[in-house]
Amino acid sequence: MNLNAPKKVTWIVALVLAVITLISLLVTIPTLTDLSPWIALVGLVLMLLATYFEGL
């Protein structure tokens, strides 16, 4: 299996999702605090898909 490097935009989106997750864990934000594990999971899935598919 040949893996690809994610593009710069994908890295930035995943980094923003990680920062949102960290902020919501440190500061209580009503909606984001409850969804923070899912936000982190979306960032992880995005990076995994970007390594598998060439266009992301």
C-alpha cells in the first residue's frame, strides 16, 4: 500500500480541529465541551483519509 502526504490545507484544518478540542477541554463551552471527543476523531479521520487518498 502506497501512502500519500496530506496537503497543507488538510494539515491546517486538522490543526484547527485539534486546537478547538483543546480549548473546549480547558474552558467550558456548552456545546463544544460535549462534542470535543468527536471533533478530535473527525480530525484524526481526516488525516487518515488524506494519507490514503491522493487528492485530499
